[in-house]
Amino acid sequence: MNIYDIIEKKKQSLELNKEEIEYFINGYTNGTIPDYQISALLMAIYFRGLNIEETYYLTNAMINSGDTIDLSPIDGIKVDKHSTGGVGDTTSLILGPLVASCGVPFAKMSGRGLGHTGGTLDKLESIPGMSIDLSIEKFINNTNKIKMAICGQTSDITPADKKLYALRDTTATVDNVSLISSSIMSKKIAVGADCLVLDVKVGSGAFMKNVEDARELSKMMVDLGEKFNRKTVAVITNMDEPLGLAVGNSLEVIEAIDTLKGRGPKDLEDLCLSLGAKLLVLANKCNDEKSARILLEENIKNGLAFEKFREFIEMQGGDVSYVDDTSKFKLSSRKREVFSEKSGYVTKIDALEIGEISKNLGAGRETKESEIDLGAGIVLNKKIDDYVEAGDPLATIYTERKEQIDKAVAGIKEAYKLGEKNSKAYKIIIEEIQKC
Ligand code: URA
Ligand code: CA
């Protein structure tokens, strides 16, 4: 077998077999096949595509390129969640305690933010003392004790994906359904949960710009999940505006706490309840989503979900006085309100634009090595379908970067699209995809 023939085969749109796929993944991971040949192969894959069998073999080869985590020492049916990267997406911090408060173990390995999207680990680190570097043993023990843990990846999970993703990033081959599916699902399957809910974002600020592409990606990932015996469902969700009101690390932790206390933004709460209901059904905790949702709403009202969050923060060393009194979070010192120049109904808030502005204010990373300002970000005052009068505050920005303020103010005004009232009410969940 040689790589030239594999490239040639895919160039001619022929199907690659398991051995060929394993050959190029192993060769690339161990450095015997160079970047330029894999680049050519990626471009051939980009144009010719991979079918579900080939995508399955690719996912499997990537899983086998590194360590896998065995979560079987955790009692019960373990659930996990993945989002394809939104703006202001605080969901994991709410969803985890919600389902854990119902007795369903939520064991999640999260990532850091990059570019215009934030990461759960950074958000958690805005609570002083919070440790996200757990050993696998501690990760498992914590989940057994309190039904939830969130940590960074400790061991060497899917090294093939790390290399391949970096190469795709520089060769314009990221946005291919098979390549995205295998990349996401290899990581999720390697870390071991039994059930998975996927939040596939669509709109500006998301990988998938339209519902058709998001549907194709969702179906492929659900198919892969099933092939690996993981119960998987996907929801396609709207990113025509950032999720909730807060964008930024400390700001989003405060928002998560508010939501767990039943006073969060409607869209964020609705999404968390919907995803949570799916997880409770997948984990056989409830028979249907309706009863699951009622249980979750109950646990917000009676304080159990908030208590679980508090317990989780304490368990991982975080200072719970911040959870009890969110005014303790230190936000960036420069605060500026942004006022609308026009009147009208909000029809869209460009999420990509808001994510970029938040990053420039210090809340996000340009590169993996950038330092972030945990107190920086944006709080929106108006959401889609709200009426805005000229002179009304649209948003508040927080930053230490004085030189970024004017640009951010102008950018936020630009990101808000005003028009006639939207006749169709904005829906956060557009569609659900599961195995029939
Ligand atoms: N996220 C991933 O982890 N991989 C992709 O290919 C795209 C998004
Ligand atoms: Ca938010």
C-alpha cells in the first residue's frame, strides 16, 4: 500500500477501504507520511466526499490513534453533550447540574475557547480556585459521588485529529461534513459516555451556514454514534443571535447561575431544558421528553439544580462564595453602554460579529497561546423581536482595552439588524435528528 495510490483513488472518486484509511491515519500520526500528501488527500476528500462506511473507518482510525477512556467504573448510564461552537453558549454549565440533579451522571471533557467561540474550561476558571485538571481517577470518583464532573482532556485523546485539524485549518478543508463528523465524534467516542446530545449550530457564527448543511452533518454524526453503540441525538439550533444575553467568561458564569435559579434568558433556559429532556430519555430516566422537561423545571424551582452546581464547584476546589454572591465576580474595569441610533424591531444580531468583538475586548483567544481577560465581554440588552427606540441601550461592554472601545461600540451597532417585526417568532430549536 502507498499513499500516492490512495490519493489517486480518492481523486477518481473511488471508495477507500478500511486498510487504506488506517494506513494514511497511522502514517500521518507517526510522521511517516508528510503534510503535503495528506493535504492533497484532504482536498480530494473535500471534493469527492466520503460515504458513511469510509467516515466510520476514518473515525475509528482516529479513535485508535490515541488513548480512550473507560467510564464503566461510573455507576449508571453516562451522558455527554457537544456543541459545534456557538457565541455566548453557556449551556454545559447549566445542563450538567440540571441532569445531575435528576441522578443522571454527566461526565464531560471540555475545551478552551478559540476565535469567536468561548470554551467551558475558561468560563469555569473565572471562579477562583476552580480546578479543571482532574486525573481520570478523580474525574470518575467525582462523577460517582455527585453525578457530575467537567475537566480538560488529561490523556492523549485522538492525536490524529489534532494533527489533521491543524492541517485542515491551513488548507481550506475544514468545512466538509465527513471530516467534521469524524473529528467531533472520534473525540466524543474516545472519552466514553453512553449517550450523547449534539447541538449543531446554524447561522452566522456557526460552521454550518444553512439548515440543509446542518441536517447533513447531524445525520452523519447520529449515524456514527449509533455505529459505535452510543445513543445519539442531534438538535439543529439557531445562531441568528448569540445565545442568552451574556458573552464572555465571568459574565456567562453569572448567566448560568441566574438560569439555574430560574431567572435566566428564555432562549438559554429553553435550550437547556430541551437538551436535558433528551438526555434524561436517552439515559432511561424518563419515558418521554414531556415528563423529563417537567422534572427538570421542578429541579430549577426547588433549587436542586442550583445546589448541584454549587456542589460541583466545591468538589473541584472553586470558591462557592462567588456562586452564592455573583457580585463578587470581578468584571473588567472599563464599562460602556451602546445606544441605538435607529428604531425598529430586532431581526438579527450577527453572532459571528458579536463573538469577534467580545474576543477583541479580551474575552477570547486569537491563538491557542493568547491570554484571556475573564472579566471582559458583552451583555446584550435587546434580543430578536424586541422593539428598540432610538437612544435605547442595545448592550453593555466590559474591557480593559481602552483602544478597542470605539470599534466595539460601532461593531455592536452594526451587528444589530433592525426592521419590521418578524412575523414568525424566533425559535431556538429548528429541527431534531435522531435515528428512526
Ligand atoms: N470541531 C471539531 O472538533 N472538528 C471539526 O472538524 C470541526 C469542529
Ligand atoms: Ca450567553
